[in-house]
Amino acid sequence: MQRVTRYGEPNADRSNVVLVPHALTGSSRVAEWWAGLIGPGMRYDPAAWCIIGINALGGCYGSTGPASLAPDGEPYGARFPLVTVDDMVEAQRRALDALGIGEIAVAIGGSLGGMQALTWAIVHGARVREAIVVGAHDAFSAMGIGLNAVARQAIADDPAFAGGHYAPDAQPVRGVRLARMIAMLTYKSDRLFEERFANRVDRAGGDPLRNRNDRFDVEGYLAYQGDIFAKRMDANAYLTLTRAMDLFDLRARVPQSLATRLTFVGIENDWLFPAPYIERAAARYASLGMPVRYLFFPTQHGHDAFLAETDALADLLKTESPP
């Protein structure tokens, strides 16, 4: 099953479709988390475009995932099969086919969403006029795989995880919370943290100079992010989607079409998907003869800038036209 959200209507020849795959913790409701790009008066205005979001296979916001019921009537849990980005895109292809949509004007996504957008361009390029890949490149790095491994281990080490066979109402909250705290460190930059928190004490109170259990401000921020995330993320889905990121590698794949336009966006201070890696990926596809542009997104946010500074991203995408 695929959860699909649509904003706007296809035009007569269905040539105005924008597909927006989401990142690790997103959903099909793309206008809710990418409001600077999608919505009335935005780059992708539903009055002119048909914007489609599809929840990723293996996720926990409507599409089939580990929390879904298996044929035996019990949740898949740890029995859920390995999922790749290719699988996510294939599920999206089937959903679009069922909707009668053949051509995609633009596939755009950030992070894991960017991996999916690039896969659309390389594997199904005959159907995609343009792909915009934000904060992602054509193979996940060793650093990214390592960071995901640590986050997954935090979940696995929570006794409540029970090898992935926990009850739906008994999530391994401590593990998911810690995994999110680890991940937040990869989404932001040192510059941003220093500007926002430095070594100030927690704004909620306390004094770590007097009590070792009291927190610095950055600790309070990470704890807050962990708390709110643990309320909405299924642990097995987190493991499934992060593993799909680890397995992502398009470098040996031959593009189906050299006509698909590619836009890569490298983000300043992004150490999860470093900008130089993205620029090198852009150069590789340009060397194959594809129309490619590389844009650099200046920001102090780091990787999370594609969500935190959507207005700036929209402005950046207007700076020059694809070749």
C-alpha cells in the first residue's frame, strides 16, 4: 500500500506533475514540511502544478512498513524485508501508473528524498524531464553509514526493542530518542550550534557547574528533539529507512536517458552529505553528456538547511535556468 497526497490537478496532457519524495522523517504531506517551495505563491503553486507526495515504502506514515500487518494478521516488525531506494522508487512508479501519470516534469527531494529523485532520473529518465537533488549525491558515504549504524545501535540496545518484536504500543522510546539526538548532530553545523548555544546553561534552568545532572543549552535542545521524535517514529521503520540510505549507490548505473536535466544542490557546512561530494557527482553525470548544473547553498544550518531555510532554497533554484 502507498499513501499518496496530491496538491493541484494534472493539466490536459498531464505534463505539470511534480513528484516530491521525502527525507528520512518526512511524509507524503509535503506542503506541511516544505512550505517555502510548495503552496500558493510558491515555486510549485498548486494552481499551476500537480504536486504529488508519496510516503516511502518502509516508512510509518501510511505506506506499507514494519508496523503494517503481515498476512498472518500480526505486524511485520523485525520480519519486514530489506528495502532499497530502488524499491521505494518502484513503488512510486506503480502508484503513478495507477493514477494514470506517465511523465514527471520535476522530481525534487532532499537527503533521502534527493536519493529517490536522482534514482528516478537515472533509472526512469525517459519519464522525468528534470530532477533536483538537494543535499544528496549518488552514493552514501562511509561517514554517513557509520553515523546511521550508531543511531541504529542505540535503538537495538534499548531493552524495549526486544529484537524488533515490540508491541505497537510499546515502542523502544529511549532508543529512538537517543538515535534522534545522534542524528540531530549530523543535521546541524558547528557554526550554528556555537551561535545558538555556545556553552550556555540550559534555558530551562539548572547549573551544570554545581550539579552534574543539570544540562547545557545544547543538551536541552537535543533532549527536546529526541522527545518529540520518539512520539511519532516507529523504531523498525527508522532502521529500515536508514539501511536503505546505507545501501544507496548509483555510480555503476547507466542513465536510461541522457536528456533528463539534473540540478544538484550542495549545502554549506553539511558534513552528512558534504558539498564537494555532491559537486563531484554533478561532474560525473555531466561527463556522461547529461545537462547538469551544480548550485551551492550558503548557510550556517548544515544539512538541515533544505528544511530550515526553504525560502532561501527556493531563491537559489531561481538563480539560473537548467541547461
